[in-house]
Amino acid sequence: MAIKNNRNLTFCKLQDVYKVVAGESGFTMVEMLVYLVISSMVAGAVGMAFVGQNKSYNTQQEISKVQQNIRAATSLMGNELRYAAFDPTDGKLAGFTTVNSNSVTFSYLVDSDSDADFDTDDDLRRVTYSLNGSNIERRVEQGAADNTSVLAENVEQLQFEYLLDDQTTWEGSPADPDAVIAVKVIILGITNRTVATNVDAGQFVPSLEENGVVDDWSPGADDGFGRRMVSIVVQCRNQGV
């Protein structure tokens, strides 16, 4: 009889333990499913936010590269354009020779052999800036040398505008190069790959208007490329001196 009571007692204790472990203080199957669904939703939201932030960061990096590229190009071109028509010999050999909206050619004297004397045969440097494909090229002719180098890559548009000596008229292709006293350089740079939805459409319009026609460099459709436009005005102080 004692054995039977002990067995009943043991069985009751096991039931109590089972209730505690399996029912009263644990998670039900429904609770586990709800937890998994909520966790998946939170993880998905975090993942989407990370992807969006990463894409935005990459886009800004690519746009920044374009901005730095074209700013460096305008700075280099501006520094050299200021030397246009520099001629200490007063021989009137230096100046602008080709002035149009697509390219510019100018010359100036340099002391190549550092002898404090300007030899017009060897010291006259002729420089041409133009757009070849998507590269801005700098061609330098001096003496027997004729070298062309790439000044900037990933350039979509390059335009020159010229202020004449009346100090009011801007032209894209002036008839008299000697009348030019300032040059405006406008560059439109583009990313070398698609980066995101294009938010810059309609903003790339250079200021020059010739024959009642205004150029519009804005993309016709959303092509996913990032663009930036930079311009600089260079005073040519040696012109007419």
C-alpha cells in the first residue's frame, strides 16, 4: 500500500514539473511565431535603411569626384588663360588666335632656358583647350615640340564665352580675337557610371545666347547619371597692353 502511495505522489510531482516547464512559464507556439514575424520585419527595415544609406553615400561620393574633377580643370585652365598675350618683348606675337565656343587657342612667352631673355622662336608657347570625346585636352606647341595631354576626364560639355573690349558684349565666336578681354569657361561633368535617379534635370543651361538660341545641356530623360556644372571667368590683363 505504501508503494502505491509513493507512486501516486511521484506521478503528481512530475505533472507539476511538466506544467511549469511546458505550460505556465514558457512560450507558446503562437508567441514564438509572432516573435519571429516581428523580428523579421525589424531586420528587413534595418536592412532596407542600410542599403538606402549606402546607395546615397556612394552617389554622393561619385558626384563629389565629378565636382573635384571639373573644378580642378577650370582652375588649371584659368591660371594659364591669365597668361594669354603675355609678351615682355612687346613684339605683339602673343595673344588669342582661335576663339570659338568649342575651343580656344592662345599664346604667351615663357623664359624656357631661364636666361632672363625671351627668344620668340623657342619661348613662344601656343596652347589649345578643346573637348575630344569625353576628355578635355591641352595641346602645347613650343618650338619643335607638339604635345597633347588629357586635362580632365568624364566631361560631357565644354563651352567658352568671350567678353569683348566694350566690356558689355559676350560672344561665343568673336570675329576679332584681339578684342577679347575675358574668357568664361563652362564645364559639365558626368559620372562614369549610373548612380541613382537623376535629380538634376533642367539645371544645366549655360548663360550664352547666340542668335536667339540658348543651349540646354540637361538630359532629355532620367538616365541615372549624376552631373555637375562649373564655370569660371578669367580676366586676360595682357590683352591690349
